[in-house]
Amino acid sequence: MSKPSSSSIRILLLEDDFTLSTIIEEYLSEQGYSLTCAYDGESALDKGYEIAFDLFLFDVKVPLVNGFDVLRELRRNNKKAPAIFITSLNSIDDLSCAYDAGCDDYLKKPFELKELELRIRALIKRTSVLNTDESIPVTSTISFDPKSGRLHDRDNTVILPRKEAKILKVLLSNPGMIVSSQDLIESAWGYEEEASEESLRTHIKNLRKHLGKATIVNIRGQGYQIVFS
């Protein structure tokens, strides 16, 4: 499975603060990303329709069309690039609106540029796994099709329940890394759904039945890690 380098990642940045926009553009450009800047919502929509971006990086309180509505409109027009909101808004209602609009991550201002770049890197890596058309080897005999949510074991195929497929996708998107229980819950459960550590453990237990107990390791107090065999 090929992974995109930062130099191939095209980002649409919507930020009406010209100074902050310039700082972000310069920093991310130094990391190898290609940025296109917009300073109001209408301009962002025009650019979003014209260019196939790999990631949207949107402020919310911008002129003409706010960032929530920009992303909502792009999603309605089948623009599927992952999106991060960068904003001073920080209430639960704002967070709900952000995810309802179709974002993948939410970073509150002020933030460190390094944290922003780390989040972009993680999101791009995760998206490359979730959107790949290739089966991903999990064990020596089992592969996972992230598009269909199917596990293939030689001649046998198992269709995973939706939450278990999402949990496995996130773990596979972070090879060699510990993924916190909270991150797994946020990825697999919708905003309005109730989730708990107990229900997560149940889904992990079910995955282990298919993959082998040693494939998904519980790192006490930290989260879960996938171990390839």
C-alpha cells in the first residue's frame, strides 16, 4: 500500500486572519505541503470545487459563508477530503456543529504549529488506509478490506459489524502505535451514540476471536495496539 508523502498533499486553508494564514502557510510549506489560501467562505467554496484537495483546514468565523457551511456544502457535492477545523469556538454545541458538518478533527485556538502538523500527518495517514482499495495484511493468513469491512482468511470471508470494522481501521491506521480508548470510541461511535469502555472491550474481544488474541494488545492505562504476525 503506497503512502502519500507530504509533498503530494494539497491543503485548502480557509483563514481570514491574514497574519495567521501566512504563518500557517509558511510553516506547512516548509514541511513539504502545498497550500492554497482562501480568506472568505465563498472563495473557499470556489477553490474547493475547482481543485481536488487532499485536506481542508478551515476556520469557522470567516466572512460571507462560515466554515461550517462551507464544509457542509462541499460534503453535499461529494468532496470527501478529510477536514480539520481551527477555531476559537470551544463549546460542546460548536463541537457538535463541527462534526455534523463533516469534519474529522477539531483544533482549538491558540495552538502550536507542530501540533497542527502532527494532526494533519495522522489524519492523512489514517485516510490513506481507510480509502485504499487494497486489502491490508493483518496476520500471515488474514487480510482486511477497509472498503467493505470484510476479513479474508484463505477461502473464508467474515463481514465485520460496523463498529468493529471502524475500530480495526483505526488500529491499522496507526501501526506500531498505541491508540487510546477514547480515540477508538470517538472513531467508532457517532456523536449521538452512547459509548463506554465496557462496550469497546466487547468489540475488541470479538475482533480477537477472528484475528487471534495476541493481535490486539491492551496496554494498561493507555489504550490498544495492533501487533502484526
